[in-house]
Amino acid sequence: MTDWLYPANLKFYDVLSAFKEKQAVWPINSKIEVGDTVYIYLAAPYKRIGFICSVKKTDIASEIIRQYSAPYMKNSGQAKPQDKCFMILGDIKTLLNNDNEALSLTALKANGLKGMLMGARKLENNPQLHKYIRKSCG
């Protein structure tokens, strides 16, 4: 099983509402597999890891998920779901209910995050950051 750090841009997708559901759909931007763990990093104004979930299903065509993701799309002109495959995320754990600064962008950078988080990152490729996130998320 692999751990991933995925960024979420709240300008285009209502992540907070989508992740209140039992399961959420998310575009695949990596070689992710069923059983992998995904940490969702929320962009501004949060700038922190907001959710942990597990991959339940992969390689779902956009035609199938369009009905599920449409209510959460904010700027349909920006996103092109028809060009991507999606995954179903479940076992969603919300981390926004606490003030754990250990999950903030500043703390992540101090513990191994390099550069801007623009795409999915396989955490095993950065052992320092991987260990820190696992410890901080309990």
C-alpha cells in the first residue's frame, strides 16, 4: 500500500461538501491503487491537510462519475472531467475539526515538503515528510 499527498484547489471544487459524503470521487493523477491512502491537502484559505481517505476503486470513466461530481464543481469551464479517470475515496476522516498546526503548509515545509504542491506526490519518495505526516495524523 502506498501513501499519497493530493492537493485540492477550493476555487474549482467544493471539497468540503464533497467529503461530507460517505464516499467522494477524485481525479487520478498518479499510479494509485485500491487500498492506497490519500491525504488531501487543501489550498488557501486552509493551507493544510484536511482529509485522510482510502482508495476504494480506480479507473472509473468520467461519464460514470459526472453525476456525482457535478454538484461540487464550481467553475465548470476550468475543469475537464471528460479527460480524466477517477477514483472513489472512502473511509474519509476529517482533520479540519482541530487546530493541529502540525498539518499546516508551514509545518509540512519544515518537515520535508519541497516546492509547491501542484500535483499528487507519492509520500514514500520523501521518507522525512512521510514519517512526519503519518505521525501527525495519528
